[in-house]
Amino acid sequence: MTFNEEYAIEALWHEINHNRVKKYLGFFGDSPQKILMETVNQFVSRHTYDEFLRKLGGEAKFKAQILEGGYGYTTMVNNFRYLLKRIGFEETTALKRLQKILFDD
């Protein structure tokens, strides 16, 4: 797959993850809540789309590039990752906690 094809899988996974959320609150417009929700969903999706792709029989070859510079919500995700780094919070720990909040709670 090309970068664009692999990113399309990630984008599909992002939309699927919206539907996996246990408690949808219905944020609209450019509210701070919606911006945060999209940032968290994109962060989680970029970190986990390779698992989804593997289940489809594929292999992620551009994960690092997609994590760093995927098209959707790039600035928001990069700012979030930078904030995590600045406060010394591991991305893998944040990922596990956010997945629990999104999909289990």
C-alpha cells in the first residue's frame, strides 16, 4: 500500500472509533469539547490503526509517518503529543487510559 492508501485505512478507523465510543455526548460546531474529542479520537486512531489493518490482512508500513503527519487533525494531535512529552507522560500510558475512557467507561 502507498502512504495515502494506508492513511485512508487510518481515516476509516478514526470514523469507526467514533462509533465505538460508549458515551456519545453530541458535540457540534467548534466547541472546545468537540476539538478535544476529535484530538483524542485521532490520537487513539493513529496509534491503533495498525491493529485494525492487521486484522484485515495488511501490514502498516507508514505508521511513524502517519503518527507524525497524517492529514486529519495534524496540528491538534501534534500539540497533544508535544504536551504529553513536555509533562513527561508516556504516550503508551496515555493511549491505554484514553482507550479505557472512550471504549470501556
